[in-house]
Amino acid sequence: MKTVQSMLAEADAAVPRISPDEARKLVGRADVLFLDVREPAEVATSGKVPGAVAVPRGLVEFRADSASPMHDKAFDKSKTVVAYCASGGRSALVGKTLKDMGYANVRNLGGFKGWVDAGGEVEKV
């Protein structure tokens, strides 16, 4: 039986971490999708990485699957996906799921607070 810890370890092994400094160089690029997987209230309170698409973790599979009626055109398997959440756990799990769905280039930025603490820009929503 899997535990949260084993699932997170599996996700961390499959999805490389990216530092805020590395991520900052990718903001605004057409071939990169920043994905905020926090809940809408979290995003509304703190803002998000500029240009990030905010999709709560529970809806990511539906937005990412091109065959789904809920597909979001921002999801493109040719793009690099940089996922983040509040602390890095949800984004790690989402990253693993996206890799399982055929997204080859996925990174985990970790927590939004780390982005802000490193001087990352914030887009208010």
C-alpha cells in the first residue's frame, strides 16, 4: 500500500526541482507553462507567478488531457511545465501525473513562498 510519503518520494524522483532563479529566466516564454495548482482562495490571497495558469490540483488531469471536454489549450505537451503550489507537495504530485500523461518536460518549482522570498515577481489576481 502506498503512503503519502512514498507517493511524494516517487514524484520527487520523477520530477526535477527548479530553483526560483532558474524559473525566473523562463517567465514569459511561449514554450513554458507556469502552473499554479493551489486552490483559488490561495491564489486570490497571494497572487501568482506572472502569466501562470491557475488550476486546482483536483482538476489538472481534466485540463491537461486534450481529449477531455474541460481541456485548457494552455496545456501543450511540447511545452516545459513548471508547477508550483504552497509548499511543493501538490506540485510534485501533479508533476508526476503530468509525466504519466505524456508531458516530457515537467519541473517542480516547489512553494510559492520560495518564489516570493527569492524576489520573484507576483501578479495579483
